[in-house]
Amino acid sequence: MSKIHVTTTVNGDSVEFLADPRETLLDCLRDHLDLTGTKEGCGTGDCGACSVTLDGTLVCSCLVLGIEAEGREIGTIEGLAQGHELHPLQRKFIEHAALQCGFCTPGFLVAAKALLDKNPNPTETEVRYWLAGNLCRCTGYDKIVRAVMDAAEEMRKEAV
Amino acid sequence: MRYHAAKTFEEAASIAAKADGVTRFLAGGTDVLVQLRAGLVTPDDLIDLKHIDGVQDITRLDDGGWEIGVAVAGARLGAHEALCADWPGVVEGMELVGSTQVQGRATLTGNLCNGSPAADGVPGLVAAGAVAKIVGPDGMREIPIEEIPAGPGKTTLAKGELIAAVRLPARGAGGGDAYQRFIPRTEMDIAVAGCAINLRVEGDTITEARVAIGAVAPTIRLVPEAAELLVGSTLDAATADALAAAVSAAANPITDKRGTSEFRTEVVGVLARRVAQTAYDRAKGDRS
Amino acid sequence: MAKDEFREFRLVGTRPDRPDGLDKVTGRARYGADISAPGMLWGAVVRSPHAHARIVKIDTSKAEALSGVKAVVTRADFPTGLTGDEWDLQENTMAGDKALYDGHAVAAVAATSKLRAEEAARLIEVEYEVLPHVIDVDDAIKPDAPVIREGAADATVPEGMPPNVVRYFEHGRGDLDAGFAEADLVRENTYRTEATHQGYIEPHACLGQLGEDGKGEMWVCTQGHWFIRKMCADVLGLEKSQLRVTPSEIGGGFGGKTTIFMEPLSLALSRKAGGRPVKIVMSRSEVLRATGPTASASMDVKIGMKKDGTLTAGRAEFRMQGGAFWGAPVDMALDCAFAAYKLPAVMHIGYDVLANRPKAAAYRAPGSPMAACAVESLIDEMCRELGLDPMEVRLKNAVREGDRSSYGPKFKSIGLVETLEATKAHPNFSAPLGPNQGRGIASGFWFNHGGETSVTIALSEDGTVTVSAGTPDIGGSRASIALMTAETLGIPYENVRVNIVETGALGVNEPTHGSRATFATGKAAVEAANAAIKEMCRRAAVEWGIDPEAVEWVDGAAQPAGPNAGKFPPMSIAEIAGNMGSTGGPISGHHEGNLGGVGASFGCHVVDVEVDPETGRTTILRYLVVQDAGRAIHPAYVEGQYQGGAAQGIGWALNEGYVYGEDGRLQNSVFLDYRVPVASDLPMIDTVIVEVPNPGHPFGVRGVGETGITPPLPAIANAIHAATGARLRHLPMNPPSVLAAIKAVKGG
Ligand SMILES: Cc1cc2nc3c(=O)[nH]c(=O)nc-3n(C[C@H](O)[C@H](O)[C@H](O)COP(=O)(O)OP(=O)(O)OC[C@H]3O[C@@H](n4cnc5c(N)ncnc54)[C@H](O)[C@@H]3O)c2cc1C
Ligand code: FES
Ligand code: FES
């Protein structure tokens, strides 16, 4: 099966790779672009570990073909911090011990950022439902939800 | 697998018509990629519809109805205020599909054409009396949504045919619709039973009604005998009970890993009662 | 929280950022599937679609002919003549004569890309002769059940037992008949729990390399790389020291990553492919079908109770299947069953039964949740019948220090009573409830474990310290180890770096099982730090020309112990380190041993539920975990363990469970249908850390990881009973079964 040349933008950088049409965007990020921060927990859209943004929309990269990335803008966990400056969510996740094994963390961070971009003041219920497609088996979600709420609060204060 | 980025529906139809292996259209891909990954279906030809003009549009038609493009993702339906105001039941069904991430991709048409009896977006469309605009080798036709599902994983679309848009009728005065499903968790499950009801009231009295049920038969289907019970009533307790009984009687579910036949039969009736109340309240002007 | 005689701590009990936090929030941390190597191949595994089948023929020719395929292995590529556990591991890695469960590996291939390897796997043709299968434990124990393996029973199984019984347990003490005779109420019921999976989000992944010379390397996500090394070497007939195993970061394990599955396959493929490294990453459905879930259980429990709540006797008869191999945790389940209660007479009977399912692995407090489900449910039922308060009955019968445990030894210092009292005092325990709502409580227990541990601490030239530890950091253990080390050395937390090192760097370390990482690795780190302190004091003594015994270590510096020792200003760790090259060379401390002194941990959970009477759906409204930690080194990660355990228990209680079809195939091998709790299913999980220090640990640590999964199963059953009047004795308590139970109560 011949491969297709794909040009796309990842975290602001223009990149190119050759993809088999059957490969998912997740495969391409991890295996062709060495961006292994995006994780595969299921490959079937159920766990959210592979969360990325595609033209600003939160998606599961395991449910997007690599070749569909042509000409699009992709955001991954590797692009969350601004240089040396962690995103408030990243800091709050550490501070609240919102990660145990940390495998789900990249997906939660990307998904939570998409939430706060859209809704800077979510309720606990809104956080829980927005993140329902991100499975965490270690934490029982408590500290994750607290970290997201706390990051949102800090970001709201900074915005004023 | 050959990937085609079709530029028109006609091109997509013609690729599909000529293909001799397994063909799939690619809308949001949330079913296609899962099936690919699981090794269930590896299409020989995969025809991406997202490069066709207009497929991302939600358009108000001259008659007050709506046309929804085949690549409109669930989250965009939910963000469309006017559509939500007219057809909250249709939108809430689609919005139940998957997670936030899945909502960023999954489409109503994909939900319909995947042919799952448990598709959450479809009962609302059926209850609303929506139609599908179909393009095929023989040109264009329109058929009611309920005529498309043909059994688990199957549709009545012929080889080379595809859906070019879904059309919702004008809402009109005194209308309200709603959809609910039952799942064991709060999110991320496939419906164990689902029910959509669309009705119209004059004063307190229901004058028109359509009732559709999902996940309790090989296809999503209308239950006219249940709708008839509603018409002429004010949704009093006796009517609601009769509705629940009629809907349960119409159910013909299987027992599988997601629920027993007995449970599904009972719960779809419970849902019908709850959904009717919401649709009724909406019709009477309570938009919540 | 109980005050104790321990000194005040500078660092222990604080909540600093974890040392690996930055790596883990930026995506830099490397997990099992994240490592690649030059020349790497991808592996794929062919798995049986049948629950039980004779393998007639495997034709690999088409796969081998495919371009890019570099190796194909079947059981024929493995050494023969293994026995006992080693044979079991080999058989589970790759089927021999028979496929024993749906998903059992029968062949594997390595090729130049993942897709190519998958294609090749599909080209391998396996001819099966399908055999009758058995899935359910109560079916498997029948005398005429399909026989999974002749002669698999061990010496514990008496003559004449059904063929699939492979281990039998029978032990107890006291006069059971007299105990039941003395009781005012004797009840006996049967309880069943389904098999569940640990459900770690990271699928198993490894990168293995093995040369013709028998020297190999592996990079793998595991809870214990020495176990991986030993097991792989056993299965492949290698010398253990020739295999070097490096653990990756690990994306959860909960016991499930303490053993091997496809790891030996990557080595076998690599050896056949001329030593090229082979990466194998499982899919989620491979994880669910073919790794080690927990056992399913069918349990009879009989208890005698007096009118005042005093327990007089208990009898437990448990049947568990742990797949097609011995190893269902029946023994541990029995030992946990009555552990929270003072009982004059107790009897335990257990059967470990084979069935056509994957080989069970450990899952958080193996056996204890099932046992609690049965015993804690029955106690609740009996309290209702006698009109007694279930909390008071638990307090009345609670074991205390010095009591003989139900399973034999006397308890040392334990905190059950303190835990129950703290539960009673929590506001959740008396929060008002509405219609269709109910409250349940239950206790839980786990032994905890010490085990083989080896830790080295090395001083760097600037006075900072590296700890070489052998237990992968599965939930913040680097932070706890750094805290204990820094506390002991009297240096800042930030000056300690904890490395999880490969198998060549230390003696054998057991995996992170038995809640042992903070207990055992921490204890060894403290001892290693003490050894380093001794050497640092000696260096200072030499410098000062005084007796080493006259030097003490205070606040990160050596100083003369009292005025008679001499007058010298304290010599800091940085000074000692800076000069160590000239005062005798490198300074390190080491400690190893088979560590004892473990302290058992008790917990008590309180759950409020609301049940929809029309659909049977249960919503968790409030959840409280109270547990004795001994000492919380990093309280945030202790709370995290409590919350995570509770969430897994909630899943087990309500919606998780392996579902098999008539054909013996697993029906729910994806997360859409294997229903672990999602964020919107749960409320905040309140926690209270009780601290009754364990005298067997320098800081009082007990393990905290496992006990928390034990009480949720019965606590939720008890709460559903309170909300609906219906008692569920079969897990999961999913909506169809709850609705059916409600209707049965209403109907009569
Ligand atoms: C994690 C997860 C959770 C999910 N949860 C739910 C749920 O709760 N409820 C639910 O109903 N579904 C659920 N689904 C299934 C799926 O998301 C929906 O069915 C979705 O609406 C499919 O839309 P799509 O655009 O992604 O379809 P695609 O995958 O692109 O296509 C689906 C099918 O429709 C065909 N098709 C697509 N467009 C056309 C067209 N224009 N004309 C003809 N045929 C077409 C394709 O050939 C294919 O067979 C879930 C999926 C995942 C991965
Ligand atoms: S890996 Fe994509 S959702 Fe799990
Ligand atoms: S921290 Fe382990 S899965 Fe979330």
C-alpha cells in the first residue's frame, strides 16, 4: 500500500510525514513525528489518552486518519507549555497530585485546556461531563477535577 | 485501502458505484476508524466527504425547515442556538453520542448510516419527520429517515448511493421534541433503550405526535399506536401510563451484554413517559 | 488523627511537588510504548478465537513469505521440559497443545512496521479442534465439567474432588457448632462476584532484544522488572543475569503488571530475527482478553450473632476460578474474610478452580474485595434483622492489638477501632438522606507486604543524593522515598533524586505489590541513608581526630556528640561530600533484605446512593474513605490511593464485569462495554487518614494501596438495600439486576 505525503502544522511547527492511509493521526504523531506525549489507551475513542486539538477542536487522535491532517493545525501536549512557562493546568495538576501514574495526564490536560478555552468558569458538573471521555483509573478523578477548577480560578483572576 | 477526497457528491457516488470491494464513506470517522482498528471492516475504498462544498453547513430553509450538512459534527449542532430552539430533541440525541472528543467529529448522517439500532441521533430525526437527501448513480431522491435503517449495520441505500444532507421540517407553532436514552453509566455507553417524542399542542391538548424508539428492536422505529394515544390528550397520568405500556409493547429487544430483553422492554416505557413530559413542556413554551 | 510518641517531622507529612511531575505533565515521561531503538521491528500476536480448542496445525508459510516479516514464533520455538509455575507461565505466554481461553496466544510475528506485522498475523492459519468449554466457577466445579487439564491438582486436593479443582484449603479454629449454638441468629447466604480487570489505562508494552549469545535487554512497563527478568528467563531458558531489564514509567498496574504476558515473545522474536529489537504493544482488547483479570467468586458465608451484636462463629466456603491455571486468590480471600472481627470460632474452606478464562493476575488486595462483599453484606443483613446499628456491631467485635486474627497470627499494633471511630465522627456518617436514598458502611482489610528489597543511596560531590530504587513509581512513590531519605539525612527534599534503576544496578527487588513500595523501599532507603550517615560521621571523626562514636548527625551535618567529644563546628553534608575524594572515596549507603515489620491496614467506607426505582440505576451521592495509613509520608498521594481504590471498587460493585457469550468468548473487550467509572459517574471522594503508626517501619508506614478497594463492594450493596429494601448478592449490581431485585421485593 503506497504511502501518502502529508504536510501539516503541529504546535505551530510545519511538519511533513509519509502515512499509510490506514494509520491514525495518533500513530503518525507517535511513530513518524516522535511526539510520544500523546498516549494510546484504547485506540477506539473510549479513553481520551490520545486527545489533541484539530483546528482548535478537541478530538481523539486515534479516531482521525493521519492523512486527514493535511493542511490542518494540530495541538498536542508537547505544545501546552509556553517555552519554560507551564500552563496553569500543568502546574495545578502537579500541585494537587492530580496524577498518579500520569499516563492519562496528557489527554486530561489537552481536554481540560479545550474546556477552559471555551468556558473559563465551569461548574464541577460541567468539568466532570466535559472530561467523561478521559478515563483515569488511578485517581478516582477527585484531584483532577479540583486541579481543573483551581486552574480555572487562577486563570480568571489573571484575566482581570 | 484507497483514500479518496471527493469534491462533489456525484464524484463520491460514482467512485462508490464503480468500486468492487468494500466501500465506506468517511464523515467523522468515529465508527469507520473503530471498525478499521478492530479489524472488522478494512475498506478497499474510503471516500472522504469532508472536502465537498457545503457539507459543514447548517442552513435555515425558506420554508422554515433546516438542512444539516453531512460533515457537521455533533458539537456544532449543540452550539447552534436557533436549531436548538427549534429541535432540542434532535440536538440532544446527537449530543449524547460519545464524549466531548467524539462530539468534535461524529455526524448525524454517520450515526444514521452506521445502521446501529442504538444510534442516539436517529430517533429524534425520525420523530421529527426528517428526510434524507440521497445522491446516487440515478440522481437525487428524498426519503423519510425511518426508511433508511434496515437492521443492525445495514441501510436501504443502494450501491453508489449516499446521503447529501438531512432535512428537518419547519418547527411551526406549539411544537416540542425530546430524546432520552438509558445507559448504566452517565456517559460513554451505548444506549440500552432510547425514546424520542415530537408533538404539537394547541392550548393544553396534544394535536400531533410522533414517537420513535431505539435499541429495542433491530431498527429504530416509529410507534404510531403510541403516538395516537397522545393525540387529543393533555398528557394526564393515565395517558402517560398507557403510552409507556404501548411503547413497551412495541419493543422487541434482544438480550445482550448491554441489557436483558425484559429490562429494555420495561425501561423504554419508563423513558417514553419521561420524554413525553419534556416534549410536552417544551411544546408549551418551557424551553429547558 | 491519633497522636503518637513519634517525633515531629520536618518533611514527612508535607505535600511537595513530585519529582517526576514536570516530565509527566509535559508528555516527556517515557512509558512502555514510548521507546524505540535502531533497527526495531514490530511484533503482533495471533490469538485463539476459541475458549477451548486443540491446536491441530499452525501454518505460518504465508506470513513468512510476506515482505518485511523477519520472524515467526510458535510454541515450537520455546524450550521444553518446564514444570510447575514455570510451565504455567510458558503455557500462558504461548499455547502448546491446546488454546485454553479466548485470546490465548498461539503464534507471534515480527515485521518492519506495525501494520505489516498485523497483516502477517492475519496470514497465519491455525486449525483448531474446538473442545467443550466452561466459564462459570460453579459450572467448572461440577464433577462432569469439561476437564481443562488432567493432573493439574496439587497435593492439597483430596482424592475424589471434581477434576477442575486444583487447590483446596481448609483451616479454622474454635468450636464452630458451639459458636452457632450460642448465637441468637444464624444466617447463611451465597454471594457472587464477577471477574473484573485492573483496567490500567496503559496497555502492556515492551521492547525486547535477544542475541544468539543469550544476552538480552528489555525495556518494559512493569511493576517489577526483576520478576520480568526471572519469568522471561525461565520461560525461554536463559541465564537470568544475561538479561537486563529496564522499567519504563508505568501507566498503572494495580497488580496486573507483576507478571509476564507477551514480554517473552518479543525476546523470542528478536532472537529469531537476528537480534533486532522487537516492540510489542497490546491493544486494549488484547489487554482485556489476554492479560490477567481477577478471579470470579461464588461464596457461602454463615455467621452467628447474639442479640446484642456479639459474633459467635463464622464459616466461609469460597469457590473461585482464576482462569486456566491455578492461582485464584482463594487463600487470601479466606484469610481476609473475618479479619476485622474477634471470633471465637471460625472455619475457612476454599476451592481454586480452573475455567476457560485468562490466567488471573493480582488485582489490588487480591481476594479481599470478594471476601468483604460476602461477609460485610451478611453482617449488614443480620444487623437489619436484629435491629442493630451496623457501626456499633463492627465496633463491638473489632479486633485490637494483641487479638488473635481469624487467619492465625496475633495482631500487632492496628488501627481498626480508631478508623471506625473516625468514621462515626465524620459529617457524612450523619448527613440527612432523601427518598430513594440509602447509606451503607463496610470495613476492609489488607495484610500488606514487605519482601525482598535492595536500595542504594549515593552521595554526589555537592552533597546532594541519588537514591537507586527498584520499585517502579506507580503513583508518586519517588516523592515519598525522597521525603523519607531527605528527612533522615536532614537535607532539603529537592536535594534527593530518586532513580528507578535497571536490574543490573541492584539486588533483587520484588514488584510494587502488597502495597510495599513506600513501606519496603522507603524502609530500605532510610536504612541506606543511616548507613551513609554512619560513614559521613566516620569521615568527620577522622578529620577531627576523634572517635567516630563521638560524632552525631544533626540537621544534615556531622557534629561532636556533646561537649566531651571536642569542640568542632558542624561539618555539613556538602563539606563532607566535597572532600570525599580525599577522605576515602565515594560515600554511599546500601540496605537490602527480606523486609519484615509490615503493619496491616484497616479501612471503613461510607457511601450514600440514590436508586432510580423505575430503572434500577444507582447514583453515588457521597463517598467517604477512612483508613489507617500508619503514617502518611505524602498525604496527597495517600488520599489518591484511597480515592482510586474506592473508584475501582465502585466500578466493580456497579457496572464492571467480564461478560462471556455462549461460545465462551469475551463479549466486552473494549472500554465502551467494559464499564469503568467515568468522571461524571462519581462525586468527590472524601478521605480521612487515620495514623496509628506501624512500629515495624522507621516512620510508622503501613501500606495504603490496597485496602481501599475492599469495602466499596459491600458498602454499596448495603446502601442499595437501605435505599430500596432489596438485597443484591450478585455483583455487578447493574441496573437490570437492581430493577429485578426491587420488583422481586415489591412483588412479595
Ligand atoms: C467512544 C465512542 C462513543 C460512541 N458513543 C455513541 C453513542 O453514545 N451513541 C451513538 O449513537 N453512537 C455512538 N458512537 C458511534 C459513533 O460515534 C456515531 O455513530 C457517529 O454519529 C458516527 O458518525 P461519524 O460521522 O463519525 O460516522 P463515520 O464513522 O464517518 O461513518 C459511519 C458510517 O456511515 C457511513 N456514512 C457516513 N456518511 C455517509 C453519507 N453521507 N452517506 C452514506 N453513508 C455515510 C459510513 O460509510 C460508515 O459506514 C460512539 C463512538 C465512539 C468511538
Ligand atoms: S486512545 Fe484514543 S481514545 Fe483511547
Ligand atoms: S493517573 Fe493513572 S490513569 Fe490517571
